[in-house]
Amino acid sequence: MASGDVRFIFRSDETDVNVTIEGKREWVQRIVDELGLSDVGSFIPLGQNPLAQNNPNIEDDEDAMLPPTDMGPEPDPSRIPVVRRPIGELNVEVEIEKIGLEPPSQNDVFELMDAFSELDEPRPIQGQMSVDPMAEAWLKELMRLIVREGARTALATETIEEVASAKLGGRTGIELSVWLESLFAAGKLVKIHGGDATGWGPSPRWLG
């Protein structure tokens, strides 16, 4: 491991955590390992080119001047679609509806409730990270239903409560919001802000 002074930086806006550690690389690495932050954050050699951050193979100042090698392919502007519209012609309501934050009509809610009620009972989620394995399994089935059958990307908190509260441990209101926030923090849900509602959609990895 290279010697010399380094700064370790880790910030998480979701959990309001901001960590900065400076010192000899060996000492900083030991503290980072003890805190369980080895897979996150950035190392910046102090007094060296910031391009060297996150490069664990830095051995001297000459290496520190090398650009990172993991930046991916060069961008290809020709593959970026061009969208032009006259100023003022963006229909915000339509765009919000496309991502699933526009509350569905009452008929849509009833249809969703009927479809959800016909689902077979899923197996509880496996793993120590699940606080309520059965409720999480039902939420996953609801998310799978809206994506595959309803072609929606998210549901508002209120809609989730109306359709599935009984299967989600009876959670309503703030209790439901806090639980959904915890699944978002765990990377299982995505959170979408728009209009007057907060929407929740499945993380592709979680939905499988």
C-alpha cells in the first residue's frame, strides 16, 4: 500500500453522513476499514493531482499525475437523442403521468386492487436485511404488477396504502412512508418526486 498523506471523503445525503479523514495512508485505511467504509468514498493524495483519487495503486507523485483508467468509453454525441419543442409547450402534467405520479382514477385503483387480490401469496423475502419479510414480498408483487401489467413506473404513497395496506402489515400514513423510505435507503425502491406526490418504484435489481 502506498505511503504518504491522504484524505478520505465519504458523503451520503440520504443518511446525512459526512466523513472526512486525513493522515498517513496506512492509518486512514485502518480507520476506514474499522468503520466499514472500504467499498465507498474516495481517497485523495494530499498535495497531488486530484485525478489520482480512488486509485489504490498510487505509488509516487509521477503516478498521481496519471488520469484514471476507469472512466468508461468516450461519449458519443451522435447517440444522444435530440428533443426540441417550442418554449412553453412542455406539458408537465402529461410527463408526470408518464412516470406514474399522477394519481390513477378511482376505476384504475379498483382494477389494481382486484388484480392485486388475485395474486398468489408470495414467499417471504429471505435475508437478514428484511425487517418485515412478508410485507416486503407483497410489496414486490405489487411493484411487479404495476410494471408488467400496468406499464407504470411508480405508485404514489397514497395509492400503495389504498391498494395494499392490509398486506403490508397494516401500515398507513407516516408509518408506511417511513417503511418505504427504509426500503429506498436499502436500494430496493426508487423514489420519485413530482407534482404533489412522492412516488415509489422498484429497483430493477430488487425486482429481479
